[in-house]
Amino acid sequence: MIFRQLFDSVSSTYSYVLASRRGGEALIIDPVLEKVDRYLKLMEELDLKLVKAVDTHLHADHITGLGALRDRTRCITIMGEQSQVDVVSMRIAEGDKLTIEGMLDKFLDDDSSSLKPVVTKAPPLLTDPGPVALYSPVKN
């Protein structure tokens, strides 16, 4: 499994890249517009195909990279069901699940303003069937 936490010091924003393997499909969470080239370089280095980009909440601290990633990779852009932004091609609600190559992400929505992704199933290539990662990019 590939899990990368990326930090943008200007906006103090954490972004996350998840993939089941090199050469596979990838998901990015909370991309920053100014870092889109960095994300695409990482995709190239790891031979990944970006298939989904998710914003967990509306950002006062930075401009989202969803639109730029969609335009450059044709990935599916995702936000919560209450989102009114036009760069979103898919909206998800509490408990909805997203998959990329056997990895299952479940989204918990405490207050309809933020989504907290939780990786709940390891890809089949891993020998340890236990939890892979639990993370919450949104601080409560």
C-alpha cells in the first residue's frame, strides 16, 4: 500500500495520497492548487493513475486543486453532499464508500461541513489483514 502525507507550509494544509500499489490507481485527499504539479510528479514517480480527488471540507486556508487535477487527469472530483462548488463531479454522504483497487474508504460526516476518510480494508496484496491506517485530516 502507498500512503503519502504531504504538507503545504504556506497554507498549513495536509494532503494525502493513497494507492494500493505502484502502477495502480490513486486517490488524493485535500489537494492544494499551488501543489498540483507536485502531486502529478509524485503520480509519475510511483507510476500511479489518479482516479479520484476528494476535498474533506471547504477550505478557508487554501484554494482547492480539484478543478486543476480534474482537467489534467480526468479524475473524479468528490466532496460532501452539502457542497455547492462546481468542480465536483460526485457528492458523498455519511457512510458512503469509495473504492480504489480493493481499498475501501468509508467517510464519516460529523457535522455536514467536513468528511473524515478512514481506510477500513487493506488491499488483497498485503499479508496482514488488519487495519491499514486511520486518519483524520480535519482537526476537531
